[in-house]
Amino acid sequence: MQLETLTLSIQNHIATVRLNRPDKANAMNAVMWQDIRRALDWIDTQPEARVAVLEGEGKHFTAGIDLQMMMGLAPQIEDPCDGRTREGLRRVILDMQDTLTSLERCRKPVLAAIHGACVGGGIDLICAADMRYCSADAYFSIKEIDIGMVADVGTLQRLPKLIGGQGLVRELAYTGRRVEAAEARDIGLVNRVFDSREALQAGVREIAATIAAKSPLSIRGTKEQLNYARDHTVADGLNYIATWNAAMLMSEDLTKAMMAGKGAAPVFRD
């Protein structure tokens, strides 16, 4: 797949999605928002892709939404009717939300590997990933508050379910203050901090390779169940997994895993 603002490749069952506007600190322009959805939807359909790694080219992971894009929104939605103008803006926001929801919608786990700056829209982006890892030089900020707006594409909805305490989420959202890598690990925003960008890439690929070696059917089902359980009651989640496994449990993957000799790793179909 050819994308204007991303690079995309698959090797050893690991799909790598790299934000590729390094001269703009990977600022998320209108094309990149659409490219992200196209890339994740494509990965979802590719059997050979069992897990995805999301990273950035250049000095920073992303500087967030491209301000030029924001400045160009008014002519796109302008209408003589004020109500229709505002309806147009709402549709733009909903579409941008959906581009990031594509990370959750993708049946394959998405691992974010973050270095340098991850601010504004970058927080919205990584909150939709399954796991987050960073290098020691990484820092994070809910920057929208500093440009006089409310973060509107996922941070305020997903971040409270990732880190502990409403008070902390509100502090970060109200102040826009910078969170360094060590604090990001301590509050649970990232799983692990690596000493360097090179160590980050190697470490995340090792984790991705471990996931890629598991039953693809079971990994996809596990992601489905975790996403569902996050947004539903325990009773709802238990009922759903009972129905899911009634349909999916008796698979060739289960047979292969149970029949594998001691110490031998089963090999699964895509």
C-alpha cells in the first residue's frame, strides 16, 4: 500500500507503520489522519500481519495535529446557514475520531513505540493503541489546552481508563504540563521505558515477535474481549466470552497447541 504520510511494511508477521513527516515533526495533517485509518484497515485484512508496531520517523514521534490543517477547516465547512456550518464541523471531528478508533477496530494488537515528543493529537493516537512503550527521551503533553481548545478525538475518553485516578487525568488535561518518560511509566501511560530509540525499537519488536508466534485466532479474540470488557459490565463480558468461545474455541490452533511436544512451539496458520 502506498501512503503519502506513512510508510508501511510487513516482515515476519509484524506490520510496521511509521509516521513519515520528519521535517514537520510528524505533525498530523489532513492526509495523515486518513492514511492512519487506511493503514490500520489494511493491516486488519492482511492475514500475514499478526501484530502492528506504530512509530515515528525523525526526531519526534509526533507534534500532534498540524495547525495548518486546523486553520484550513473553516473554508471546508463554511455554509450560509450557521447550523449547517456547525454540523459540518461535527462531522469532521467524528471522522477524525474514527481514524484513531481504527487502531482499536483493527483485530491485531497495535504497539506504539514513542520517542521524543508525543503531544496533543499524539496522545489521542497512542491512547487507542493496545500497549505503549517509549525511549528515555520521550515526553508527553495534552497540549490542546494551551491553544484554547478541548481535546476531542479520544484522550479525555481513553486516558482515564489507562492511568490511575481522575485527579491525575484532570491535572494533565487542565495544565497541559509535560510528562517525562519515567513519570509516564510510573503512572501507567507506558509499559516500559528503554534507554535509547534503538533499544526501544529492538525491545518492542521482540515483544511483537512473541505475540506474532501465538495463535492468531486467539490473539484476535483476546483483543476483542479486552475492548468489550473495558466498556461493559463484568456480567456482560462473561456472557460475551462464553458465546465467543462457544463459537471459536474448538479450532485447529487449540489442537496444534495441545499436541505440540514439550518445549516445542506450535506453528499456526495466519
